[in-house]
Amino acid sequence: MDRMKDDYKDILAFQFDKKNQIAFTTVQSCVYTDHRKPESLDGVWGFTPDVFRSVTRKNLFSASGKDEQGREVPMDLDFSSMEKIQVPGCWNCLDDRYWLYEGEAVYSRTFVYSKEKEGERIILRVGAANYECRIWLNGTLLSRHQGGFTPFYTELTQDLKEINHIVITVNNRREPDQVPSMNYDWFNYGGITRSVELFRLPAVYIKDFTASLVPDGTYGRIELKIKLDAPVQGACCHFKIEELGISREVLTDERGEARCVVQANPQLWDCEHPKLYEVQARCLEDQVKDRVGFREIRCDGKDILLNGRKIYLKGVCCHEESRNRGRIQTDEERLEILNTAKDMGCNILRLTHYPHSERMAVLADQAGMMLWEEIPVYWALDFENPETYSNAENQMRELMFRDKNRASVVIWSVGNENPDIQSRLDFMKGLLETCRNYDPTRLTSAACLVDVNTMCVKDRLAEFVDVVAFNEYYGWYYRDYEGVKVILDNTSIDKPMVITETGAGAKAGHHGGAEELFTEEHQERVYENQIRYTDGRIQGMFPWVLFDFISPIRKHPMQGGKNSKGLVAMDKATRKKAFYVMQEYYRNK
Ligand code: GCB
């Protein structure tokens, strides 16, 4: 009878998930883990889509499968015989049945833990899981994170046993209050899309570590900082950059932070000489290191200066998408992107429209490619909702925490093509302020909208960014090529202006007249005209887009489910005619 009652309760339990609404894990939980040795939990995990969320509904992660008398009872899931999936991976690519699946999925695996040192702390890092993710260890819910593209950290120490069962639920259902929201021009891949790793840290560890050139125009001062995870005062922190002969000891303050500014004469990082230095910090039982480039990026009137020299941003936009594994790329594929962009003559990549893997920034540091990084504050969001704002700000801060030591990252962008309404302006101003407060060593921007009635860049946000960026598709959505010239004639802003998107759709191998839509010839003409009307008038350009990519909103037969504005086809090899137009322009610029 009691069991019946319980089941009945269960059926009526619309609020079944209430107890699991623990506070979201945020940037506060981030731990500096670059160059630390991980114990990887990547590989084969058990997996099942959970359309009705029954694993959560029935608390199956903690169910023992036994009744009070120790008798076996039927269970709706056997964790040991689930379907298998590779982590990192996108479930959409696992099986055709899951291609369009949007909802909750359950991942499960076991791992062995054996303590190495008394007092050690075990931190779990999930590189990215799209979109909302929860972590249960041995039946206890430990964390909950939202935002599909940034890493988050969960301390496991208290709940570890020798044999551990970890269950991760990931839900990629689009919701109006999320960032991004319901509608966007890329594919909504679901899953644990970046590595899952354990880090074994000492009782008090270095939580944060920053090394950067002081942006004061002298190119001769380096700031070094650490923060311990506890407010331990008076601990000696030893900073070292051997190649520059720098060795400095500083005591931590009452917040557990140590900071110093040292005189140095580093060879500066730029695209031709992407020089990196090994920087180390040691404090108490812990030590960290990184390979860091020192450079200064700033604006002077309409100019953008890298190490004091005026530069033109020879850019291109790029989504994070592999040929057939969704969001999952290997380093080889990332190098292929960097090499294709270099071959086109680019000095900067715009990583749209969400944080790409941190590996991209590491490789760009080495390759000498500047990066524009952004968060998915894309098109319409619930700008009036304070929770949506906190979510966006947290995504921005998690990204900045992750990539702050990457010299290649020169611009933080807080959004793309959002309507110029008051709530959006307040929202974006908040994000820009966050970027400036946290990081004075980079520029800020956002892709603004053009006012097509008055034909000028008239976005109130322009006043608050360092670099005014705008997207325009003259020759494509607006068939008149000269529109971009009129916009530049009508816009007078005493800040650098860059075009963050322009382009036209073209099916690779489809040829015809230069006025025929979707032909390579038409795309070529659009770019010829863009160059003609913008050359010498802007400080940078980012064609949309380097590669064709999958997009559910592109249903025309010439598109076939893809956004076909790539200068290169989805195979990442077939270059369209317009690629060579941009190549010639950039190489001679
Ligand atoms: C835009 C968006 C970009 C789209 C592109 C297009 O303005 O920023 O995400 O994919 O236009 O192809 O229409």
C-alpha cells in the first residue's frame, strides 16, 4: 500500500525537479588548470537520451535496486548496460536517430580514486557541456551549470569513495531566457563537448594566475599575479620568467593574493613573431606555469595599435564545427583553420558566436593569429530578465578567466546584432563594464546594427565600445552594392570601425552570371564591391564566413541545410572564387 502511495505521488510530481534547483556553479568556482597534469575522464561513457527526464524524476542515480528487505526490485535503467558514447562528443553525431534531439541526456561512468596525499583536493573540470548540466557523484547532486561553451569546476573531495559512480545530465533544450535564446543561425549540438578531467591539488592551491604586459605604452613592465583558494596571508609566492632573468618573491596579502610588477624588456608578441615565454609561480605546496606572449593592444582615435604600430584587421569569421563530428575538433583541424586563414592573408579570426575551445587560443598564440572572442548574446534575448543578464555576464567572466593569458585574444565582444532598445543597452553596458574592470589589457566590441532607414551606423552602444563593429550584407540581403559606401559616408564616429560581417551565399561548384544568386561568381562580385567601397575607410574587415556550416534555418535547395556563405565549402578544402578575391586583397594590404 505504501509503495502504491509513493508511486502515485511520483506520477503527480510535476515539481519533481524542485529539489535539484541548486544555485548555478559560476566563475567563482573556476580554478587555474592550464599546464597542470589532468587525470582524464574522457573516453567511453554510458549514455541515454532521457526525453521524459525519468532518471531525474525517479532519482535513478541514487537508487539501489533493492527494497528494505534487500530484495531486488525492477529498475527502469541499468547503468552498466547503457548505450556507449565518446566524451567529448555531440550526441547528434552518435546516431541518425539523435540528429535533431533537443532535450535531456544522461551520461554515466565509474572511476577509481586512490588518495595520494593527506589533505589533497580533487577538482572536476568539465570543458563545456551544452547547455544545462548537472553532476551527481555517488548519488549526490554536486553542481549545476548553464551556458554551453565555457568550462566549470566542481570539487569532489568530500564525496569520493574508492569506486565512484558519476552521472552527468546535459539538457540542450532551447529556452527564451537562455543565452543564446530560441533562434540562431547555427546548429544546436548537444552533449559534453569538451574534456572531462580531474585535478589533484594540495590543501591550499593556486586558484588563479595571470601574467600580462602593463598597457602603459612603455612595453617594459610585466604584471604577475596569483590568488590562493583560501585567504592565507604571508605565504611566500615565487614568480619566475627564466628567459628574462626574472625571479621575484612576494608575500600574499589578507585575501591570499600576491601581485608584483617587474621591469623587463621582452620581445613583444605579434603576428610575425609570436614569441612566448614560460612564466612560473610557486606558493606553499602548489606551482603553476604558462606560456605567455607580451603585447599591447590599444586604440588611438580611429586607429588600432598593436605594440604601438597601426594595424588593419585582416579578419574572417569562423564557427566551431568539424566536418562530421559537430562541435568536436582535433588540434589538426584547428591548425587547418589557422593555416587556411593565414593562407588567405588574415591576421585575425573572429570566433563566432560563442566561446570556442581554449585549444584554439593556445594554437593561435603559437601561430601568431589574433583572435576576437565573443559570448552568445545573439539576436533577441530576454534583455529585461536579471537572471539572463547574470548568465551572460557569467559566461563572459568564465571566458575571460579561461583565456586571460592568451596574447592572441585582443578583443572581447559582448554580443551580435541585438536590437537597440533600452534594456539591451543597459545589458550590454553592464557586460562592457565587466570586461573593462576585469581586463584592461584588451579591447571591447560588439557587432552593432546598421540603421537601414537613415543608412548609417546609429547604435547607442557605439558610445561604449572601444571598436565599433557592424554587420552589413550589401550585394546580398540588400542587392545594391553601394549601400556600404553610403553608410560609411553617413557615419562619423571617432573610433576604429570594422565590418564584422559581410558576404553572400554560394554553393561550391555552382557557376553562372555574376548577378545570379548562389553562384560563386555572384559571391565574388559581392566581395569585389565590398573592397572597392570600403578600402581605406575602415580599420578591419571580417568576411562571413570562412567555412560553410550547418544551420537548421537554411532550407533553400541551394543551401541544403547549410549556411553557404563560406569562402570555403564544408569539406574545408574546396575554395570558392571569392576566397581568392580576399586573398589578393589581404596579401597586398
Ligand atoms: C548575420 C549573423 C550571422 C548569420 C549571418 C547570415 O548577421 O550575425 O550569424 O549567419 O548574418 O548568414 O545571415
